[in-house]
Amino acid sequence: MSEPRCVEIAVQASGGGKVAIKEYGKITSNWGVSMSRRFEIPEDWDQDQIDEFQIDQRQHLRELIEPVDQAEFDERYAQRDWND
């Protein structure tokens, strides 16, 4: 019987949020950031190697994307008390 075989790994990390800019949330600003990569895996890797690689790569992408996500939040948070 044939078994499914993993031939490619996709790794993705994303972040985003929403900040109320005006009092009572009349104006809000949303954002989202995402980064993904696809890897061809060696045919001789077992599932444990695949899992470890995928977890490591996700953490790496998270470390890359978190500063971008934080900057987006900081920009909007600074505007939260904006007035007409």
C-alpha cells in the first residue's frame, strides 16, 4: 500500500492587529504582515527531521517578522489620541 510522502515543506509566520485611533473606536487602523518560504526537503529525511526543521524555520521567520509587526503597532498606537 502506498503511503503519503512529504516532498515539500511550507513555513509561514504572520502577525497583525487593530488599534482604535479615535475615542470610542470610531476610527481604527488594521494591519497584517506575513512572510513565508517553501523548501524542498531531502528524500532521505524522516518525519522527525522534517518536524524539527519546520519548527526551527518558523521560529526564524517569527524573529524576522516580529520587529516589523511591532513597528506597525507602535506607529498606530502613537496615533491613538489623534484629534480632528
